[in-house]
Amino acid sequence: MCVPYYSIPEFPSDCRIVKRHGVVARDVLLCNPTNFHVWGGVQYDPHVETMEYMNCQPKVRRSIPKKMENYDDVRILFRTRRLRLDGGSDELVTGYYIVGSVSEAMCRDAPVIRASSIRFVAAADAIDITSLMSREKAYRSSFTTENSGWKPYLLKWIRHLDKQRDATKAYKKEIQSLKMIYKNNEFRLGDRYGACRNCSDGDQCFLVRRRRRCGCLQEFPPHFQ
């Protein structure tokens, strides 16, 4: 199956916040302007650092136990609309989980899904599906190989990802780095966010624009560590 997630937009190349610009990490800083999770203060999925799928798409997560009964290999492919500083965007398939187990833990009335292994690739190695998504108008949809129209695409995407260099370690490092920056700067004006005031690209930066629009978020969200 293939599910969407909100990724962190492109940042200026000399930014002191984002270190690994080639990684299409989830929107830890909550600066994607379409990401409604900003009001909850956290973007959980894909939770690469603990290999869990835990918050978004509860309907999808409730369907996975049945799929595990019917198929030996269940995978969750992740795709995102990555926003560029120039105002454009790209729809990318960036990685997948191989489902290992269904946790007893629940989130939003659906089980937390644990991966047995995961694979994510850098933006340069991701699959550009911009034209396909535009044609199908499937931006927020989840689809599976059980749909004959989508099955060839999903199988082809998996084959492509398997041929690329695995960048999962870089994903984990970038997400952990962004989480610490978020924790130390979002709820009080730390050094990193303070430097944003003098950024020459501030008018284009999605983080600066979000903070101008919404201000500081009010509290550190639970379960974020």
C-alpha cells in the first residue's frame, strides 16, 4: 500500500537548521503550510527512528492485520509532496516499511504498526510521480496492490527503491537533529531560530513564514521524545 506524509520543505542551502538537504524527512518543524498537524504540535509519521506507523491514516492501519493474514509480504510505501523555495513542488516516493507486527498499543483508535525493516532513499534517488498524481488527482489517497490500476506502479516503485542507495541512517540522524532543534527553539527563542531573523532567504523560508503566521507553538507535545 502507498500512503502520503507531510515532508519538510526545501530550506536555503546555507541554513543552520537543516543539515541534510537531500533527505526528505517528515515535517518535524511543522512548516509545510498545508500541514494541519501544526495545531497539534507534532508530525509523527513516518516514525523512522522507531520504525513505527502510529498516527496518520487510522483506517489504513486497521486494515493491515487482515492483509497480514492474506499476504506474506506487506509493505507501506511513503510518498510526499515536497515543496521548493521557488514555489514549485515535486511528488516523490521516498521509502517503505516492511510490516513486521501489529502492536497492542493504539493511536486514534487504530493499532500502531511496527516495521521489521525499512528503506528510505535520498531525494535524488526518490521516484518522481508528479505527473501521475496530477493526472489521477490522488494527492491524499491511500492505494494498494489490491487495486489492479495501482498494482503495477507500486511493484515498480519497490523495485526502484531496492536498487538505490539506502539513506535510512541519514533520515534518522536528520530527524533526531530536527527534533532537538524544535525542542530547544520552538518554545523559547533559542540561538538557531534567533539566527532566522537575519536570514536573507527569510521571505521564502517556510519555517519563518509559519512562525510569522502562527507564532510560537505553546507546548512540547507528548510522546515526541
